Amino acid sequence: MGAEKNRVCPVHLAGSLDNRLRRWVQNPESILKPHIREGMTVLDVGCGPGFFSIDLARLVGPSGRVIACDLQPGMLRKLKAKIEGTDLADRITLHRCEEDRIGVSEKVDFVLAFYMVHELTDPRAFFEEVVSLLKPGGQVFIVEPPLHVSRAGFEETLRQAAAVGLTLATRPRLPFNKAAILKKV
């Protein structure tokens, strides 16, 4: 979504996004469980090979839905291969976004943007689209990596989100990362 090709993690490095070491350091269930309820509709933007999508699908339960969105068809194919033939396949909808647009129309309760906002060429346009997709009271969980995004850069991201109507709800503690949960009022 709006990213230059060289700024997006390439498909051939998908293994670095989805491995046991990362799961140990960034356990998706423990990170997301406080924010996800059964029956929610969740948008996982920049889902990659599905590191968070699969746990999100378990957390939303059989009555919930995850829209796993990525710019690269190869990442979506990796996720599809993981869920094919499982009960999670019915809960996860794969969606290929465009360079400058998410492109879904369904209203969602929660948006996860993990390690992807820094890849965007126009974060404000991204947040405008996110606001249009969120249900009233919906939340956006942004996490940015320590080496790619400075503290000042992250604060600028939050200012751009605030400019389109998202308010800071909390700053979850994720070691070495910059994180915020924003809410649509």
C-alpha cells in the first residue's frame, strides 16, 4: 500500500517475518489478546506471510473474521498455504491491496498495522482510509520497528493519524518497539 518496492520486505525474506525466534520475542497471542474479542472483524494490513493473521483468526473465533491484506501476492500465497484445509480458512479472507489504497469496503472493529506504516509513501492517506473503514469506537494498533523508525518519526506518524480523527488511546509496551493504539471517536 503506497510503498516503494525497495521499502517493502520482499517475499523471499518472508521466513524472517515468521519464525520461532520472532514468535518467542513477539508472541502474537499475548500482544493481541487484550485488544481482540470473539466476533470482531479485524483488518491485518501488511499481513506478510500471516504471522499475526493466524492468531487473530483464533482470537476472533468462529463468529469473527480477519481480512489479511498485503501488497504482494507471494505473501498472500504463503498465508493461503498455511490455512488451507484448516478451520481458520473460513475466518481469514485474503485481500491484495493496491500501491496506494487498501481497497476493502467492509467496516472493521480493529486494524493491525505491524511494522508497515514506515513503508508507506503517504501515511496520512492511509489513515484517512482506515478511518473510513473503522466502525465507531474502532481501534488501530500501530507498531513500528526500532531501527527503521525514530522516536520523532513515530510521533509524526501519530500526528498524521490525529489530523484525520484518530485519538491516542494507549501506548502498549512492546520492548524495543514503538507502539500505539488509536481510536476512532
